[in-house]
Amino acid sequence: MSGKEEDYVCRRDTYSTSSADFEYASENEVEEQTVQENLPRKVRNMSFKSTSHERSDGSEGLSSSPESPVTAETQELQKQRGEMSPKAAQEEILAQIQRLQLKLTELRDVENASSVGSHHSQLNSSSSGYSLHRPNLEVSVRDTSFQQTGTGESIVSTNSAKVGPKLLVVSNRLPVTVTKDNSGAYHFNMSSGGLVSALKGVKSLMPFLWIGWPGTEIDPNERDYVRNKLREDYSCFPVFITDEQANLYYNGFCNDVLWPLFHYVPLPIVSSDGERKFDFKYWQAYSAANYRFAEAVLQVYQDGDYIWVQDYHLLLLPSLLRRRLRDVKIGFFLHIPFPTSEVYRIIPVRKELLQGVLAADLIGFHTYDYARHFLSVCTRILGLESSPKGVNYHSHFAHVGIFPIGIDPNTFHRALEDSNVQQRIQELHERFMGKKVLLGVDRLDYIKGVPHKLLALEWLLTKYSEWMHKVVLVQIAVPTRTEIEEYKKLSSQTNELVGRINGKFGTVDHSPIMFINQSLVFEELVALYTVADVAIVSSVRDGMNLVSYEFVMCQQANKGVLILSEFAGSAQSLSGAIRVNPWNIEELANAIYEAISMPRREREIKHWKLYRYVTTHTAEYWAKSFFQELDNVVKHRDELRLSLPLLNLKSVTKRMSNARARMFLLEYEGSLCHPKSLAELNNPTTTHIKILTRLCSDPRNIVVIISGRSKTILDNWFGNYPMGLIAENGCDLKVNGGAEWRCLVSSSETEWREELLPVLQYFTERTPGAYIERKKHSVTWHFRDADPEFGSWQANELQLHLAELCSNLPIEVNSGPKHLELRPKGVSRSTTVEQLFSILRDEKRTMIDFCFCLGVDRSSEDLFNLIHSLKDKVTNDMNFSPTMDSICCAVGLQSTNADAYIQDVDGALAAIRELSSHTSTITVDSHLRAHTNALSHVHKPRRRSSIRNQQSLE
């Protein structure tokens, strides 16, 4: 490893938390550090532990999770109640935990006030272990040994010898059904679902362990036996949760909130029992369950393992794992549709769910539509920049991929060769002789469109009466969630339709609908697939629907026709099907007529197209392609981190400690604060002023703030402090606080404004939320507050117009994050910084020994290049210090010319706070006293009109 890599490399087992994991306090918070110091130590040091301690009553505690903050207070309470009975004392402790949960929001508000300090600690812990506040995150998962619990249950130790990387598949349910008979004996039955078949292909690549809920509550005294049995015989590792927790998490939040909304069914304000439909107790149970899954993963995880999280039950899990394991390899796949932003924004916890899944390295969807909706939601709700490849969120790029799942064709090949199946096929052929068999196989769910199918058949028999006794619909409707009121109504409505149609068109010898309201054995289902002439999938919204694939596999002889709803995910893959809109009953009926009247040759062509796709894009192919893409994504991520490591603050402070003249070039908006379109909204907070003042107080330090704002605004923000200022991205320069402004624009012509401002005004009027910022030398068009997609389209169109108009003008168009800037040619931040070095050398007789440059990823590339060129130049130029050292740091993991990166704005502010602490205490105190009265001046809000008046005077 090179010296540069040694300086910046971080430990693998330390995760420097970003604001994806914690919410930060308002920028107007006055005393963040003071509040942090006043917090109880046990609150400041709350951390997510990997050990799971299970309580003897069957419920399981979350280790310092937000949903169950188990602290030293509960332990003290337990001691105080030693005179009580063990059961009463335990109940009292649990009651105390519940009270703490209710106060969670208040605790988070207090913790938010210390967010920057927390990031400061996290960054330092990444720097070879240096930390002022050392959180309890130092224990590596590999070295964690889980102790014997109070119930006599021993949890598996994970410090065993590592034999190689494995794949950890995490899903809500294990592929093993665990049951307990009356005698107390446990029975384990392996299921054969689609996901089980798919992962057979991954076995050839690496071993895997399946983590999930066994489906029932296990007595705490018997969990050790169940865990060992599942681990040894089935390569499974159970997550133990109580039946009450499972009901709130699975039925309450997953099935009553996420499932309907993701299938475009809006949530009613109240449920059938009169309670609120979205109750935060369900959200707390969902969060708690995700923590339980995270604890289970940490028990078996070893460095190098891959983690593949399945479906909407575990949307928070990637983030929980990323907090503890920074370099973990995480894939996530959503097996249901992802809705549009208009529907998704209904969820009250929409941001938390997105932040949870964005911690994955690869996020997979069945179709392009679902991926497009996800990217749009990230842009509109979180305000992130997205591309077809994925989303960049706090220096972590979450790749997005499209992986349509399939089935296992061999299962159906073997079934069709079975003699019993062949006999049943012959019996069904004889029974339906002379009739066209229509087949529907669905769960009786409101998303499956069963009533639409029945109404279409009624319309068909009414319009084409000649088919009245020649068509029979075999509808298999498997009951599901029969205790839910909405499903009871659906079942009643369906039965009424079946009775009405059979009564209207049926005879003694014939019923047009055979309604089977139960599940069938697999062999019977294969026989029905084989004898059917048409399969109808009329889902009004479906993630994929593999019934269509199964029907195709059983139609090699009959060449049946597939009618497929365009709202099913498989419709984008099976182009040989007749696609319909199930809401258009007449269209669906005509499609049925087309299918039963289709010539044999056309049926053969369509079936050949479908069969070729189904047999090549199998479940095994799906699993292999996802895993291989995840492996490629992780390799690319690791290569990028090697080329651009995380900033090591311990190394920076060591390199700057011996320098006599140290320069800090700090980009303000985007590096030290989140950018906003209006300058009035970006006033520096007291935290900014205190940190920068402390940094300036050391006479060896030269601090320069770089901004695109005008010199009037920068003077208003920082004019009372001893720091240099660069305004309008290089047009004006102020060497230090007491110096005069220097104009670096060679030409003072402003005639171009008369020609270009009407164009800007035209686009502003047609882009709601856009804003024109007029400055002395330049003009900026902001679209940060506009609709994300429409604003970007308008900006691209405006840039094309301006590029053509500016071809003969002394103006150039520069694009930045959410803005376009018209600036005089030849002026930039890099040229101004280069001139600043010359001024310090020629006028101040100052030779810079050390330069620290902080900028926003790609927008500061020219400045990083300049610093590197100056560093290379010092050895051959006597005008520069022969020992000049420099570090260029980007905010975000996208820069190519920086030496290191910091994850986000909050991390950058924490890093500057740490660097500012390496100054003389006496000097700092004197400077702080000198500037105490000036702090309030910066925070007095100025009227927007007064600032604009000053800008117009310029």
C-alpha cells in the first residue's frame, strides 16, 4: 500500500455514520456542543450492539435500538427492586422500557442538538481509532462472543474460523415450516417456493445461510435446540420474535400499510374497527422487527460475506447493517411493485423507508417501471440526484437494476412425466371434451382482478351467444386473509357474481364457471394447466405473477393462449401474450374471444416465443444474474474507495502540526452547509461562526471562504472576522478581514445583461420555483425549489439557448448543482486562488507550508487540480515553500482529483471542528472574547428587499 493510501485508509470494522442514519439539528441551534456535554453519558453513548439478549418471557430486547433504548437506568431499577419477586420485577422493568419508548421522540430531539459532535466522534473513530467521544462501536463482529442468556439458551458464537465468504439470504420467513405437536416435539418441513428454487443456482457459486422468522413463537428454553437443528440440517438461522410482535409487524404494518399502498390502494383514514389506519405502534413494531433481523445477521456475519435482503418486510435492514458494518456487501430485492411518487408520498414514514433501503449496494426490481418509480421517489421526496444507474445518497451510491424473476422449468417437466399426472390429464380431457377451457389461478385478493375476469366472461357470453355452451371458466381462488373485512367483502362479491352468471347462462348439464375456492395439490394444478386452452391473468396490480410462466411450461402440446394484464410485472417480459387492460371489461372479453378463435399456427408462434423466454430466464438465472451484478457493484465500490479513501483526521492533524503557514480553502455552500437558492436562508449559524473563528484564531492559519454569492452578502456573513473571502466564484477577492475587496474581472461591460436577462426571465416565469440571483459581475439562475424533473428539463433547455447567445459575448455558462451561472470568461475559483498565493507571496511575504482544500465533489475539480499543480511546482520554484504539503478533500464520493473524501456536509463541519481544536488555547480564548459581540450581528435576519437593493446599486 502506498504512503498516500496509508494516510487515508480507514478500518473496515468502523462505520463513520452519515446523516442517512441520524437526523441533524436545525442550523439555527445555538449551543450544540454544550447540549451534548450536558447529556447523560448513557444517552450520549447509546449504540447498536450486535448481541441479542432474550428475555425469559419470550419477548426479545433490542440492543440500544431507537425502539427500545435499554440503558443503565433499567439495570439500576432492577437492583432497586431486588426485594420484589423475579416476575414482578421483570414486569416493572418492561413497563419502564415501554415508558422510555414513549419518550423516544423527546430523546431524539435532545440528541439532534449534538449531531455535529456525534459526527465529529464518528469521523475520529475512523481515523486509526482517535476519538474525543468514543462510542461503543469498537468491537468487531468477528470477535463477538455471545454469552449464555438467563433462560439457559446459548447463542452461537461467531468467532469461529472463517472458511470463506458465504451468502446470507434474509427474508421474512424461513423456507422451513416449524411446528410443535401436542407432545411437545418439533417438526421441520422444507417448503419449495420460487425463491428456494432460485437459490439452488447460487449454491454452485458459494454456500449460503438463510435467515428468517420460523413462523411461530418458540419457547425461550427451546430456542437453542431449534436454532441448532435449523443450522445443521437446513442451513437456516432463525429470528425469534413473539406472536404479538409478529402480528403488529407483519399483519399490522406490512400487510395493512405497505402492501395496499405499494399496490396502489390508498389507505383509509380509519379502519373497519374505527381506529386510525396508520398507527405508529405498527411502525414501532416494524422497526423493532427489523432490528431483530439485524441482530441475527450480525451473529453469523463474517468479513467478506454477502447479504441479500428480500422484499418489503425488511426495508430498514440495509441501513441498520450499514451503520455497524461500513464495508458490508448488501443487495436488496423488492418482489412487489414500487408505486409512483404520488402514491408513495402518502406513507407518513416515507423518508425513513427510503433511507433504509438506500444503504444497499444493489437494489433490484422486476421491471423498468418499478425502478423508474423508485428513482423518481428518491428525487422528489429526498431531493437526490438520480440516474438510470442508481442514486447517490451521502457518498454511498445505491445501484439500481432490473431482474425479472422466473420459475424452475425442471419442476414442471418432471411433473408432466409423472404417470398420475398424465392419467389426470386424460380424465380432464374427457370431461371438457368439445369445450374451450379458460383457466384462472389466483389468490382471492383485491389486486388479482377476479371480479373483472368474471364480468368479462359475462360480457362475452352475452355478445357471442354461440359460445354459451362451448366455454367453461375454471377459476381457482385460494382464500387469503379471511379475517380481514375487505377480503370478506371481496369473497362475498365474487360468490355473488359466480352465482349470477351460472344462473343466467347455465343449464342442468353445463355451468360456465367452475369456482374452486381452495388451493389444489401441485399435480392437480399441472393437469389443469395442461388441458386449458386459455389462461387469463387479470391482475389490477401485480409484482410479477408467475402463473403465466407455469401455464406456458405446461402447454408444449396444446399451444394454449395467454391473456395477460398489462398491470402485471410479467407483461413486460412475455411479449407473446395478449395484453389487456382489465379495467376495460369489453377489451378483456374481446381478448378472450380472440384467444378461443385463434388459428393453430398463430398459437404455435406465440407459444414458441413465450416458451423460449420462460426456459431461458429461469429462477436460477435470476438469482445468478443478481448475485453476479452485486459482486461487480461491490468490486467497483471497493476500487473507488481505494482510489479515494475516507479522510483520516489523525493524519491531517499530524501533517499540519509542524507547518508555519497553513491555508484552509473552504467552499461554503455545499461543503459547510446545505445549499439553498435564496441567500437569506443560508446565513451561517453560531456553530459555523464558532468553528471558523476558532480556526482563524491561530496566527499560523489563513482561512479563505469560497462562495458564489456576492461580496455584499459575504461581508454581511463573515466581514467581521479575520478570514479571506472569494465572492462570485472568483470575481472578487478579499485577502483577509481587514483588507479591501479586489475586483479580478478585467472587463466591466454589462451590456450582455440586457440581452440575456429577458431569456432568464422567460424561463423563470415558466418554471415554478425558479429564481434569478443578480450580482455585480454574474447572474445565477436557481431551480433548486422547482419540480426536480421539470426543473432539470428547463435548465437543459435554457443552457442550450444561452450557449448559442453567449458565443459572441465575454460570458460563459457554467452549470452547477441546481443552478446555471453566467460569469465573465477567464474567471474561476482556481485562477483567483492562484492569484491569492501570489499576493501572499509578494505582498505579505508569506510562504504557505500546508494547504487544506475542501470542495463539493466534481464542482471543485479545477481547484483541486490547481492545488496539486502548486504542490508539484514548489520543488522547482524558489517563490514557493520547498516543503509545501496539501490535502484536497471532496464532500461526497464522486471526485476524481481529490486526495480523500468526507461523506456529507455534517461530516465536513465535524472535520473542520476537529481541525480547529488543534490551536493554541490562549490564542483561541482571546479571539473568542474579541468576537463575542459580533456573533449576534451575523444572525440578525436582513430583509430580502434590503439585500436586493444593495445588489441593484452594485
